[in-house]
Amino acid sequence: PDPVALRGLVELVEQGRLRVHVQETFPFERVTDAHRMLDGGHLQGKLVLTV
């Protein structure tokens, strides 16, 4: 990704002008469940994996 564009996105998030809807957060151990949900479609937000 373009570092300049990423900095711009970070600034928007910090200003509260850009929000990302997270549908669900999965621990890395449940990556299979996250992938299954992604394959199922009909998502209303992003899926997040945590370590």
C-alpha cells in the first residue's frame, strides 16, 4: 500500500471522520471460522483477526 495514502487514512480515523464497522473479531486460533463467515457472504462490516 501507498504509505502517503495510509497516513491520510490514519489522520481521518484520528479526526473521527472515518469509521470502519467491524462485524466480528476472531482470535487467530479461530481463523477457520472467520474464513467460513467470509465465504458465506452477506457481511455488514469487516472481520478482524487478533493475535
